[in-house]
Amino acid sequence: MRICSERSGSPVRHGSGVTRRTFIRSTVAGAAVYAAGRNAFSEVAEGPAGPGSDLVVAKGNDPAKMVRAAIDAYGGMGRFVKKGDVVLVKPNIGWDRTPEQAANTNPQLVAELVRMCKETGASRVKVYDYTVNAADKAYATSGIAQAARDAGAEVSYVDVADTSKWVETPVPKGKVLTSCPLYKDALESDVFINVPIAKHHNMPGLTLAIKNLMGLIGGNRGALIHRPIHERLADLATVLRPHLNVLDAYRILLRGGPEGGNLNDVAYANKVIVGTDIVAVDAYGATLFEKDPAQFGFIVNARERALGEYDLKKVKIREVTV
């Protein structure tokens, strides 16, 4: 199986009229999977969430209460999840680190999202990630596996060695990538909720909602996505379009990312940011580190691909306190 194919000197295909469902169905491997019904990526609107899209920022000391308050203020989970839906909740579970070390998404927040999806009528809620450290250790030490299972989720490891689990998927709007292997179980879900943690990363500078998408692609991710990382992350975001982004900024990792480990590198921001506009979510996330969103290439490139707005002056932000 190929990793991610690279575009070389070919023009960007904007306005091609190719819908996400159309180009996913065009792959031989994926045709049977998407022959009927909606899936987590096929029915996300082709256009951007757009300038002026709302963000809700919840402030408090309890991650579960904060995420519930934020989503309720955003219109409720029923805005995204319908009765019978299969939902993918995709946190960052990459590292064999405790919640206090802020390398992975907060387990209480993940569990509360699972509960909210189940309350709204989801038939199944799946939680998984393509880990960097050994999956069994990362899932256990992060606290996410147990918390998500207790809340009613199906928790599984992404088996990167099982090539039947990856569907080679075109990236029609990519400037560098032409195709990428995506995790079949994710593509078969009806709703995709992207749940990153806000933290430092030694390559793109920060890892937020856009970077968290890497956990759904296969092969040697670092070999192609990491160089040049800003263009390739933006390309990936044209294909993987979450219905909702929930940025965990209860604790944030200021230095030593993405793996972390030193508690002196952790700060409490005590926030959860919710939005459909992945660019606006990441732009707000950058401000938590006292950074200008425009200095991050992946944010700027994603906006250039019409995926959202990074100028927060154009984004209506509602704050709630728990």
C-alpha cells in the first residue's frame, strides 16, 4: 500500500465539482464501503465553515462540565449526532503519558463526549487513535481507554499492520498530496468528532485540531506528512473534515512537545474550545500560547484552501463559564 502520494508541479483543482462522496467512491478499495448511506467524511459540506463561524469557549475547572457546557451553548450534541448514528470520537492518544503531563486529550472530556453522543441516540461510539508509543501503554496510561469504555464507547487499537483496514483515498484539492490511505473504520462512521489537546510540537510549532487528523492515516505518516509539514497538513484537512472540533485546553503543554513528560512544561488554561471551523479552532488555540495564528503555516495554508478563517476578528466567539 502506498503511503500518501505526492503531487509534483500539478495545478490545484479548485471548483472541480467533485464531491467528497464522489471521490471516495471512485477508489476501487473504497467503492463497496461507500456504496450506500452517509459516512463521516462524505457529507461534510464542500465549502468552508466560513468567515464569521462561531466558536464557543468554556472556562472552568472540570473538563467534563466544560465540554458539556460548550456543546450545549453551540446548539447541543443533537445538532451533530442523530438517533442510530455511528460516531467516531478521535482524541490524541499518541503517548504513554498521564493526563497531568498534557500529551494526550483529557480522559474526562473524552468520556463526557461519549456520554453526550449516547444520550443523543448514537448506536455506537468508537474511540481510537494511531499511537506513537505502544498502543496498550498509551491507551492505559492516558486514562482514555478506561474512561471511554466506562462511558459506553467501543475502544480499539488502530492496527497499522493490517493493510485491509486502509482505503487509498484521493486528495483532489491537495497541493502536495494526491492520495492518502485513510482508516476504513473511520470512513464507515456517520459522524466524526475531532478531539485534540492543545500543545507544543517541535515541527509545526503547535499541534491542535488540524494536526490531530494525522491519527486517521496509515503507513509511515512521518515520512511524508512531516516534510513539508505545513502544506501536507493543510492538504490532509481538505479530505478529513470533522463535523465538530473540540479542543482540550484544560491543561496545555508549553514546551517539550509532542511527547512531553516534564510537569514543569504544563500550564492550566482551563478552557475547552468548540467549533465546526477547524481553522478558527486552531487560530484560537494559538492564542493560548500567546502566538499569532498567522505565524503557523498549517493554519494559513488551511485558510488558503478555503477551510475556514484564522482572523479571529471575523469570528464570533461566545464564552461560557462553568
